[in-house]
Amino acid sequence: MRFKLYNTFDGGSDLLSLSDSYAEIRELGHVFAVAMAERGHETKDSDLMNGLSAYHLLKLKGENARLDAAHAMVMKDITDEMFERAREIASKEKDQ
């Protein structure tokens, strides 16, 4: 299991797990989608994609250390997975 250490608002520090990071971003996405729906906008993406979008569209970086840590962990996990998939595809193509 992966964890990220981040500084809390009161000067302490705390750990955030990868699963909690995904939950934080999904929660942000759900709240964002509900707020957009209340204003007549249709959101068809998942809570995860809405959360990542909201983080960037609302320029939330630096507003909350836990959210920043969650975003960093989720983006690293997604990026690592996509690179792994690309390597597998390249390896299969090379073998053919």
C-alpha cells in the first residue's frame, strides 16, 4: 500500500493512503457534479474525472494540503498505470 506524507494546516503532518486519495478526489468530483447539475449543466464523467477536472478548473492547488497530496497520488498512480499499459502494448507489437 502506498502512502504520502503531507503537512497539515496546523503545522503537523499526516499520512494519506492511495485509496483515501482516490476517495478524496471522487468526493470532490461528486460535489462538483452536483453543483454543476444544480446550475443546469450536465456532467457525464465519473466522479474521479469530475474531481480531477474540478481541481484544475477551480485552481485548488495550494488551498488544502490534503487535497494537494491526494491529487498528486492519484495523478502519479494513473500516470504509472498508463505508462505500464503503453510498455505492454509496445512489447506485444515488438514481438509480432
